[in-house]
Amino acid sequence: MNLKTQGDITIAQIDTRWDITIANKIETELVKLIEQGTKKLICDLSQTEYIASSGLRVILIVEKAIKKIDGKFVLFGLNSFVQDVFLTSGFDKLIPIFKTEQEAIAALYSTQNEN
């Protein structure tokens, strides 16, 4: 996982396969970011070719953790397979999903202005 920041937003680019072997590491790193004060988090899934149920569990844990601190969490760059997993599981109703990084960043700034 690679991290970058843009202003007060942290963008985490997730590896190509988000399965049980990597899910715990991703969870640890993302939750640590939130505990350290990250309130705006974007997961870049443009390099993610596969996501297992363990990856969905991490998404849920991160969403709950960031909501506890009144933060915002969005995703972008889902390929057709990963997008199908999110649609089938209903996760597209829980976490906002965008096509591009720019749309995801704009959404975090626009939701900030609505509060």
C-alpha cells in the first residue's frame, strides 16, 4: 500500500490483490492513520484486481472507525470485477464510490462544506 497526501486528505493506493494475506496489514495501517488523526481518507483501488470478503471486512471496519471521529471515507478507481463485488454485496450503498481521484477529492471537499 502506498500513501500520499493532498492537503488534509490521505490517499491510500491498495495493492493488486486484496485477499486474506494482505487484508490484516491494510486494516492495521488504515486504522492507525485514523487513530493518528486522519479524518479524510480515500482508497485508490485502481490497481486492485481482486477483493475478497476479508477486504470488504476491512472496508467496513475503516468506515466505522472514521465515522466515530466524524470523518469521511470514499473509494475510487474500481475495475469491473471489484465494482461488481461492491454492487453485489451492497457496499456501494455504504461507501461513496467515484471513478477518478479528482472526483473523490472534490466529494470530500463538498461534503466538508455541507457540514
